[in-house]
Amino acid sequence: MSNDLHDKNRELWTARLRKSWQKNLPIEKLLPDVQPAYVASWIYTFGVATLASLGVIIFSGLILAFEGPSWYHLSRAGHFVNSLHFWSVQLFFIFMVIHLWGKFWMAAWRGKRLMTWMTGGVAFVASVATAFTGYLVQTNFDSQWISFEAKDGFNSVGIGAWFTVTNLGQQLLLHVAFLPMILGLITVIHVLLVRAKGVVPPIDAFDRGSATTNNSERRNP
Amino acid sequence: MGLISHFMNHKTLYVHWGFIQMSISNAIIIVLMFGLFLAALLLPFPHEAKRDSGELDQQSAQEAGGAQT
Amino acid sequence: MRRQELAELESAPWTGRTRRYDLVKEGVVACLVITVAVVALATFFGSPDDAQITFKKWAISAPSDFYTTTVHELAGTSESAGYGAPYNTASVGVNLGPLYLARLAGVTHPVDTVNDFVIRPLSAFNDTPKIAAGLALWRSADSKTQIDWASNYETALAKADQDPTKVSTGSYGPVPELASGLVAMAKSGLLDGVLLSQGNYFQNDNTKQTLFLGDGKYFNDQSTAAHLQGDTWGMMNETGRYPGQAWLWLYSFWYQISPFNNGDNHPIGANADAYIMVIMGLLSLGLVLMPLIPGVRSLPRKIPIHRLIWRHYYQEENL
């Protein structure tokens, strides 16, 4: 009887999802306490530094959102929170680009990690778009000028017909709701892929001479 | 207001190099990025030497059940 | 070794030497370090916040420029009046070869510079007899007469070096009164509210104000002074001494080189916005698909920066 029940469960979508999840991302991979010994360089810290910066961006952004787009012009506390948001964005891009440089020179897409690279690339583009809408909703001279100039770019390829950079209401909603949701989702997928696929092994770890085709073979002849 | 906001809210200088023009602040950011990248590559990172931790690694690998990390 | 074989090996779970790793601690430490850094930067440097430019500020600081711009709006010769889609059909807009994408997308945000920028707002300011009479005269004329008045006055004003007191007599209708009326309305601060609301209670679309503001020289001059113009890498810059959007360097780059900076008389220069948008779209796609691009994807092997990253591993494995 238990075998019949087991067979019936295998056809369920939920069961299939659960099994796939358990196979590809068991809790030991999600929250490991070991990592390959070759992960021994400061370059590996820039991914988590980018995430930490994103955390500060979201935290300061939530306060700005709660108080409304004009608050920071009128209040010292508001100006301080705006400054937190401004500098966390600067650090976010600094760390993300260095992370990208590191991953490129490691050829980190190897070993079936193409999706990890691609989600990272899309995250970069989405970050630029999210930051751009942020600059548009500053409600100061800079945002007036950026909207005036940027309209020409988007209008020129027809996107300006519905993406109106001079419409504060639209840009504010995109910046605070829609784009952070998209970016957050892409970031979560990217990080889960890193956890699931693991950190890419060094170039030539498996492709240099018969004595070193596999590390475990060397340790356990 | 920041401690040096008064200083920051004035016109900046620009670095000119051929057709490239960049504000000093942007130039500092970019130089800082290259510097951080180089530092990350070159600065020593704490690591366990192979001969000292062979037994520990075998135990850790068994605990992880060969799980990829 | 075949590529497929290598991919299998590189994707397999690592069975070599491992080290202890506290992921949660790493995350917490990173959050603490970054938070301290951001608080320090915010406390020390603050952030940029140059005050917005209002129509009141424009009219008080540069009344002559505001007056001239108003005349251009009435004559239909301002940049907004002749922009094309998505605001009006006055122009075919920019093109990518045979493709007129803006025109294809259509007029989704109609802007009538004469009525939206001048006549309707002035209607809320018609307390003075001169303005009321001027509006009545304007409305009583047909559109050809209106355009003739405005064009005649625009030409005469240019000949008088933008000085209304030196304009020779001519057939201008109520254009001088309407223009000076709008200057007075702007100086009073009333124009800002009326232009935004467009007769509504709730309003959050600043398109009409931004277009009108951009038609004048004053707004552009403030931007030039702040080094924000596109042809001086302005896209990357910020007001004051603050860092800007340095990550837009590549987008800004194209505007500095030929043929994109060849000006409006050249086919690519006149349509630089469209060409550069397409280039950046393709380059962004290239970034995402980089591992599939031959030549680029083999650069990490050719320039072995990875030897620095994994130097301990290579030393210990004698690679």
C-alpha cells in the first residue's frame, strides 16, 4: 500500500517540485559550512558586499518611500537618509562592477554556470534602470535636467510613448515598486544559482596533464 | 547636511584627457575601483595550508556528504 | 579534453580539499561593514540636492529669456512645438534609416504649446484688463491670423535683439500683451501651480512643465554651468562635487565621438539618440550573452589574471 501511495505521489507537480528542489538545492547547499579550498581570495567578497549594499539601499529607500518624495528637502533627518541612499547606491555599483570583473577573469560561466552569468548580467542592467528611475524622482534640479535629456533617448526609439520620464508619478511607482521587485527576483535567482551550482573551480583544475585530472584522485590514489 | 556639504556643493574640477572629460569625483571613484580590484587580487587572504589541514578537510568533506559548495 | 567532458567535470560537486566557511557570519559582517561605511560617507559628505528651477525663478532671473520663449511658443517655433511624437505631429522625429520608431508609436502624450503653455494658464490670470482683452482678441482670430501675429512679432523681436521696447510697429495682435502677461504670471508664482495642475486637483505628470522649461535658454544655461550637457559627458556627472552615475560612462561615450556628434545636419548626428540607444541595447545583450561570444569568452585564458586569484591552489597542486 505504501508503494502505491509513493507511486501516486510521483505524478504530482508538488512532489516533482519538492524532489527537484531537494536534489538541486538541499539545505546543506543553501547553508553550507564548508567551501572549496580554492575560494581563498578577497575578490570573492565583492558579491556579498554588493548584496549588503543593496540591503542598505532598500532599508534607506523604505524610509524615503514612507516619508514621501519631498521630505528630504525639508528635514535634516530626511537629508541624512537621502545621503545613506545616495552613498549605498555608489557602493552598490562599485562592488557589483568589481564582482563582475572578478567573475569575468575567472570565466565563472564554466561548468554549466551560464545562467548564473546571465542572471548577473541582467541584474546589472536592471540595476542601472532602477538607479535611473531613482535619479528621476529626486524632485530637484538634477531630476528636472535628467528627465528633460532622457526623454529624447526613449522617444527616439518609440519607448517614450509609454515610458514617460517626465511623469513623476509613473517613475516614482516604477522606482519604488516595480523595478525593485524585478531586481530583487533576479538577485534571488542569481544567488540561488550560485548556491546550487557551487563556486566555479579554477581554470585548468581538470585540464592539465594526466596527474591532475581530478583532485580527489591525487589525494586518494 | 554632511559635515563638508558646503565644500561639496560647489563647482568641481574636471580631468581632461583628449576627448575624455571626467569630474574629479568620478575619476576618484574609478581609480578607487581599479585599486580595490588590484588589492583584492594581490592582498593575502587567510587560507589553510594543505599539509596542516588534510585530516580536517577529510572530516569536513564527509560532513558535507560531498555536497557542492 | 573535449569541451563537453570538461563541462561535466567543472559542474560536478567538488570532492577536493575544502575549508570551513560560515556563510551567515560572512553576510552579517558584510552588512555591518557596509552600513558603517555608508553612515560615515553620508555623515561626512551629505548628498547633492540643488534646488528645483521654478517658472517663478526663471521669470525673475531671466525675464527676457522667458519673454522670448513665450513668443516662440505662440509662434509654434519652439523645440517642443516642433518635436513630433509622442507630443505632436509637427515633425517626423528621429529615424534609424527607414525606421521612424517614435512616429510609429504615435502621439500618446499630446502637447499643444500655444494653449497648454500660454493661453490656458493665462486664462487663470486675466484679472488685468490688458490680459483679458488680449485673450479675447486672440480667441476671436482664426489660427492663420494667430500664427501670422506670433511669427511677425517673433521676427521683429529678433531684429530688436530680444528687447520688446525696441520692436518696430507691426501687425502683432495681442502677442506682446500675452507674453508680458505670462512673464508677470510666472513672477507671481501662479504659473507653476497652474501649469502643473492643468485644471485638475490631483496631478503628478510634469511633462508640460519640463518641455516648456527646456524651450528656454535659462534652464539649459544652468545645466551647462553644472557640466551636465550631453556633449561634455554630462550623463555621468552630478551637481556639485559629488560623484555621478559613473556606470553610464559607455552610454555617455558615444555622444562624444563622430559620427554621433556631427550635429543636426548629418544623418547620424541628427539621429544620434536613436542609434546610441540601439548600440547600448546590443552591448547590454552582449554583456548578458558574453560566454557565448567567441574571442571574448577566451580572454580569461589569454590574460591569466585567474593565476593571481587561485595562486595558492596552483602552487599546492603544482599547476
